[in-house]
Amino acid sequence: IHFVLLISRQGKVRLTKWYSTYSKKERSKVLRELSGVILTRGPRLCNFVEWRGLKVVYKRYASLYFCMCMDPDGNELEILEIIHHYVEVLDRYFGSVCELDLIYNFHKAYYILDEILISGELQESSKRTVVRSVAAQDSLVEAAKEETGSTISNIIALAAK
Amino acid sequence: MGSQGGFYQSKEFLDLVKSIGEARSKAEEDRIVLNEIETLKRRISEPDIPKRKMKEYIIRLVYIEMLGHDASFGYIHAVKMTHDDSLLVKRTGYLAVTLFLNEDHDLIILIVNTIQKDLKSDNYLVVCAALNAVCKLINEETIPAVLPQVMELLAHPKEAVRKKAIMALHRFYQKSPSSVSHLVSNFRKRLCDNDPGVMGATLCPLFELIARDVNSYKDLVISFVSILKQVAERRLSKAYDYHQMPAPFIQIKLLKILALLGSGDKQASENMYTVVGDIFRKCDSSSNIGNAVLYECICCVSSIYPNPKLLESAADVISRFLKSDSHNLKYMGIDALGRLIKISPEIAEQHQLAVIDCLEDPDDTLKRKTFELLYKMTKSTNVEVIVDRMIDYMISINDNHYKTEIASRCVELAEQFAPSNQWFIQTMNRVFEHAGDLVNIKVAHNLMRLIAEGFGEDDDNADTKLRSSAVESYLRILGEPKLPSVFLQVICWVLGEYGTADGMFSASDITGKLCDVAEAYSNDETVKAYATTALMKIYAFEIAARRKVDMLPECQSLMEELLASHSTDLQQRAYELQAVIGLDAHAVACIMPSDASCEDIEVDRDLSFLNDYIQEAIEKGAQPYIPESERSGMLNISNFRNQDHHEASSHGLRFEAYELPKPAVQSRIPQTLIASTEIVPVPEPMYPRESYQTTMPSIPSDAGSAELKLRLEGVQKKWGRSTYTPATSTSNSTSQKTVNGTSQGDGASTVSSMRETYDSRKPQVEVSHEKQKLAASLFGGSSKTEKRPATGHKAAKASSHVVEKSHVPKSSLEVASEKAAPAQQPPDLLDLGEPTATSTALQLDPFKQLEGLLDATEVASAVNGAPAASRSPDIMALYADTAAGIHNKNDADLLSGLSNPSVTNMPGTTAMPQVTQSSSKGPNPKDSLEKDALVRQMGVNPSSQNPNLFKDLLG
């Protein structure tokens, strides 16, 4: 997989992740061209677009398009299911995910993507494992926060004494 | 978990996201973002920002960057964040750097140290975050810095860490295989990991390793098969189920690996048959993922050693895909069909209807995929319809990228399978007309060659007919506006060669059209050049046929324009044209023989025909030729040379003062010539090849004309490029013209440059002799008979060159030698296009030498005080002599070639070519049987519902 894009129906970018090297210029060109191609495709057409010798697999969830770009000899249906896999994990993590979740917590969407794909390859296909490892990170973060919070209160308490 | 907003996001950030979300236009969005960038720039560099605040800034930077704006000012802060102790902050830092930085960014070096430290951390989450960054950021140079730690992590107790370590190692392998080549055995070990996640991740690198080197992993076939079997039997934990399928992603990966391992290996494939058959049966075809696995099974089946039962299951699945309503499945079905017809072509037959449906589908992607399928199943029987369809589609689309691809496919199919030349030319015309600027120039050359060489049958009549039909169609097409340049070049060339050949069109018709072309496309110099040369050919043929030549007024004005053209190439062609018109019929026929574009031209590199003349000159007391290497030591000449070289090498301004002209020391040069040498910067650097210098000593003695000529040359040197392109010879010939005024000298010199265009083939001919030898020694005599194609078209299949039969033995040998020495380019026999490109390689033509010779004779006669009038017949005689000499030489070569079995250029000479022909050509019972069988396989049987529709397409 060369890159992952999340584009809203209005053509707004919600998330981009590049696994192959693209310069800034190329990136914006890719975004422009692909959103032009994909957003104009009607319903009931197939979810694959051949583009510059590569294939882009996209899937629409509500008003959000998930696109992944892959090599021409890959398995399109598999990529389609990887997209779906990602969406299911997001759903499980956020609890019935909606576009706003992704808009405001896009960094979390990145963390989850990092657990599913590494350098363009599927690393974990078990939803439970992904959610667990993301949750572990989160809980640790929470714990760390509480800790700092309590040390501060300790300090305050000490100071008050 | 709060779905909107986070715990630690300030109102500011929420407002930003919101306002961007509400932005009506791109411009408004940009303005907001630019504002934000300003704010962040200011804030982020403030001292003592609390960590939490900083984290939010970084996330805002990520957001900006995601929207396509430049947030590079904050990169360094993101890097700083990775140094932080708190995982909370560190994680954000790592996320930001992986999104911001490419692997070759300068800041990477600042992170490597942190990564090293984090990889050793006790907290596995820290390690995971670091490994994520490793995958993205570590480049070839920094691999050694983290490699030991990553290796240690392969045995980490946490499976999440092992998994990421494997992926990191895989990434290293992708980046620099050599750096981790000694560690690949670790992948094998991890394949047996207890955790299915780790095992699944290990399949990614193994797939890549196997794709590069299948043979060293054959031993793993059994393991892979047993893993796949266990997975299919649901032995993995439920967590890996996906839509009721047991670990489908792992299955797909395994099937991909098996396809690689089983390809062309019967023994390995036999191990796989059972498990693949099981999966075919068990797969749930109602879900998407089930179909994905099924598709992968088909890919696997079509790649491994074929098994009839599996092929049958695959065909069933394909028909289910094609019948489905879902476009996705249709698409996959078409793709799978394309894979399977390579093995069992007959299955296409049952799916004709579905394929036609897909071809008519409004979905562009599906259409393209179907064309791809058609491309794969093209045969000589259905090529016409398929290519027709392709061209229609090509015309209808705007996407240049795909247009180029489909155009080249059309050309390829047409070259391979064309049923007739007529059709081929028509098809090429259409391709050129609509995508002319997108196709390779080679294609145009092939087309010209085909027209020139004909079908390869011995039937001259057919060739003539072909040519006149081509001429006719081109004259018609010229009426259309805006033709692509490449196409115009072809048209001009063909009209020039064959426009008047059949007598249907008069010279004035054709020349009129050519002038129109040159006028209408006056911005395109290449087209103009082609048109001019075509005009010259037409006039030359007219003169040679001893018809009266009337130049059309528009042609005359065109020539006047070209004579003053800025392009030296055009100028030269115009002068050549002018010169040719001034010559008599005999000379013209020698220079521009009709329909001789396919003849080889022999060049006598040693100039042996001049030996007598030189001998004579030496006896008369002329200085013998001294090779350049010996001369270069001499003071005065090297002086000149230095100067020349100086001017030649530095195109820029010269800042030091020019030297004063030194009086030449006349030791080397005959006494009579001193006067001229002083002014003449020895012309020798103009002519790079030694062979020219055979006549060197006599040139400067061209005292009378030298002065004027010299000045022109000086101009050329100062302002023009001092490479040895025909441009130099142009200026040379023109200058001579102005000086001498004798048409003969003029003619000869123009002949020389004009001949150059033809000569471009010459060195290649010699190369191919070399190649022939090589091929003959490598493949022996037998290779020739095997490779000998039946017709020109079939030859094209092998080398993608359309080759006439008389050239066939050579070309087939070329094919052979191409294989032997792939580095050598196949000589493009017809590449007579830009003389600037080609003729730089060959400054050796006899006519150029002749030009020098002419000078010499002139001088000689001048010195002798003989009347100038007596000159011309001499020169002509000389010219004729040499021309004849060349022809003789040619013949002699051919004859000698006969004794050499690899050269059979003479038509119908020995028995051998005929023998070889009959073994491979046309009406051969075996061939025709095979062909018939193929046709039947592809063809329509009465069983189909609408045979008429598909007869041509599939049958």
C-alpha cells in the first residue's frame, strides 16, 4: 500500500498517511487528482480506479471516502476489506464512529492506523488485538496523567503543610 | 471516551477545526490556515511552554500539514518532543515526526539517539512507539545504529513488540537488502511464533523474500501448506475471524506465497492441490472477504502447475463473479479470466456475453479492465475487431496517460497480428491521427519501413498497390486540420518516396500538397524538414525520368524562405534541393535512385578508390599525409590547434585578451600556400576523422576561394557550436557555392550532405556484420533456420520490427545476436530522420572526401594554369567513377556475402533460403492445423445465443 487517504465528500482531507515517499507537491497533486476522480464516480460502479499505473481502492462510509493506493497486481478485494477492517476497528474504539470523531481526534485515528498497517503492510488482522493495544497505550497515558496529577497535589499538600 | 473534543484539547483548537470545517471555499480555508500558522509560529517559540500546551501545538501542526500546508517551522519542536520522558508526550512526538519527516530528512539524525534509547526501554509501549518510528524514519545509513536493538526485540516477551520488530526488519530489507541479508533466517524462525499475529506479520517479509528468490524457500512449501490448512480449519483463535471467515488476511497472504512457490514446479504444486481445493469449497462466496480469498485462490491456481480439477473450480468461481450484479465482482471476474485464459483459453468462450456486457458498461474502470482482457486474448482472427474497439475507445477518452498506453497496445497488436498490410496502414493512420503525439517515434519508422519494404511477398504488384493506397489515403487525410507532427512526418516521407511512383498523381499535385503542409505547420521544423526532403525526392524522380520540372510558385517561395531559415538543417535541405534541380538526369538518378530507400549503402571507409589519385599526387611532389598524432608535436600547428580548441571548448565568454595572430611558421606547409595559411585557421579541426585528412595537404592550397570561405568558417566557429554536425558541412558547401559558382563542385558537395541522410544506415550495416559473426558463432547455423519467420509480420512478433523478407536472414540473426548481447540496440534500419542525430556518428562518406578532392583538382588546375573550363568534365568523370566504384563495391560485397551462408541478400540465389522458407512458412499443414485448433478454441460455437455479434470478436 502506497498511501491511505480519507477525504470527505466535499473534497476535504481528513487524514493522509504516506508509506512511499512523495514530495509535498506530489502529495497535493495526488490529492487533487484523486479527489477529482473518486468523488465524481457514481454509485454502483466498482470501487477501484486505475490511476497512473497504480490502483486506488476506495470505499465510502457516510460522507467519508477511505482510499488506499496499491500496486497494480494486488488483490483489490483484500484492500477493500482492509479498509473495512480499519473502519470496524475505529468503530469499536470510538463506539459507533462518525466523521466528527475523526475530525477532532484525527491523531487517534493515526494511532489506530499505525497498529493495523506498518510501512504499507498489514501487520495485525485481529480487531481485538488492535483495540487492546491502542487501549493499553491510552490507559497508560491516563495513568501517567493521574500520576502527575497526584504528585502535583502531593506537592501542593506538602507545601500547604 | 468523549467522541467530540478530547480531554486535552483547548477551545482554540476546536475552533480551528470547526472554522475550517465551515469554510466555504478553498481560499477561505487557506486564509484560516495561514492565520493559524502565524499564531503557531509565534507561540511555539515562546519559552517555557507547558508540555500539554506544546503537545496541542504539535497536533495543530499535524493538522496543518495534513491540509497540505507547510509546517516545517515546527518540525524541530516535534523532534524535541520525542526526547521527552513522559510517554504521553513522547507518543505525540513520534506520531508527528513520522508524519512530518521523510527518511532522508536532515532532522532524522537528531532522533536516532532517542530511538536507540527507547528501544531499550522497559515499557513495551515506549518500545512500540519507537519501532513505529523506526519503520518510517530509519534510512540506509542509520540502519546499523538500531539494528542490534531491533534484533534483540525479536525475542521480546510481548507479541506486539515482536511483530513490530519483524516489520522493522522487513523495512530494513526493503531499504537495503545487503545490510540485513545475514539475518533473513530470523524470518523463518518467527514463522513458528506462538502468536498468530506475529506469524501473520512474518508472512509479509517472507513473501518479498520468496518473490526475489524462489528456490531457496522451496523447503517451506510443506510448512505453508500446513499453516494454511490449520487456518482454514479454524484452528486460530476466534479473534482472527473476520466476517465468519477464519483469518482471511493470513489465508490470502499464504495463497500469494504458494502461488510464487508453485509456479512452474509440479512437485511443489502437488502439495498444494488439496488445501486450495478445500478453500475453494469452504469459502463463503456471499461475503466480500470470502470472494477476496476465492480470487486469490484463482490467482494461485493459474500460477501453479495446472490441475484440471482446480481449474474447473476456478472457472466456476469466475462465472459466478461475472454473473454477479456487483461491479466489483465483475471487475475481479474479468481480471481472473485474464489470468486463467493463459492456461485454458477455452473458458473465455462461455463468458462472451458477460465480457461484451462489461465492454459496454458505463464504468470506465471496468471497461479498461475488459480491454486488458481483450488485449490478452487477441489472435490474428479477432485482431481487427479488438483493435477497432480499442481505437474507438482511445478516441473517446482524454486521459493522456491511458491514451498512450492503449495506443501503444493497438500498435503492438496491429504489428503482431495484422491480417493485411492495407489494414495495418489504415489502423496506424487512425492511431496516428488521434494519438500521434503520444506514440513512440519508432512506431512511425516501422510504418515507413513497412510501406517501403512491402509485405515481404515476392509480389511486387501487391507492394505497389499498397503504396498507392497509402499515398491515396494520406492525400485524403492531409485535408484534415491539426494533424500530429509524427504523423505528418510519415505522410511527407511516403509522399516523397511514392507520391508519383504509380503515375496516378502528378508531381505538381504532390508538391503542392507538400508545400501546403510546410506552410500550415510552419512552427514544426521537423515536419518542414521532412516536407523539403520529400519535395527534393519528387523533383529528383522527375528529373531522372527526364520530364520537365516546373517548380510551383508556392514551392519557390517556400524555398526562398527556407534558404534564409534560422535552422541550419532546413537551410541545408533547401540548398540541396536547389542543387539537385540544377543537375542533369544521370547524376540525379545516381544521387536519388527511385524506390531505393531499403537498399543498403556501402561506404568505403578506407577510401581505397583514392589510392591511385594519391599516388599520383605524391609522385607530383605533394606532401604525404601525416597522421594527426605525429603532427601534433609541431609548434605552429599545435599553436593553431590550441587556439581552435580553446574556442571550441569554451562556449562562455572569454575574459583574457585574444592573442595577437602569430605569423605561421611555414615549415610544414608547401611554399606556395603560405599566404593562405596565415589566414586560414587550418580547417582540419572542422573534419574530425583522419580519413578526411588524406586529402588535407592539398586543401589549403585552395588559395583563391579560401579567403572568402575562411571568413564564413570563422563566423561559424565563433557563434555556432563547434561540434561536427552537418551544420558545418552546410556552411562549407554554401560558402563554396558562393565562391566557386561552378555547379559541379556545388553539386558534389551537396550530394555529400544529402547523402548523409541515407548513409545513416551504413555503420549499422557494418555492426550487423559483426553481430552476424557473433550470432553465428554463438548459435551456429541452425539458429537461422529456426528463427526464420514466415513473413514480415511474423518477424515483427519476434523483434517488433517489421522486416522485409530480403532482410529476413539478417534480421533474424539480429534477433539472435540481440539475445546474445542485449546491450546492443537493434539497428533501426529506417531511422533516416534527423541527420543531426545520426550523422554525427559518421562523418565518413566518400562524397565529403570528394568535396575535398574537387578542391584539390581545382587548385591543381589553377596552379597548373590550365583553363578553368576544362575542369568540369574531369570532375564529373571522377564523380561518376567513384559512384560506380561504390556500386561495384556493393555488388562485390553482396557476392562475397553469398559465400558466407549468413548473408543471403540476393533474392533467390541459392537453394538454402528456399529450404528454410518452406520449413517455416505459410501453407504448412502442421501450422494450419494448429491455427485452426486455436480458432476453434477461441471461436464461437453455435451454442452461443448471438453468434453474429461475437463471431468477429471472439472467433
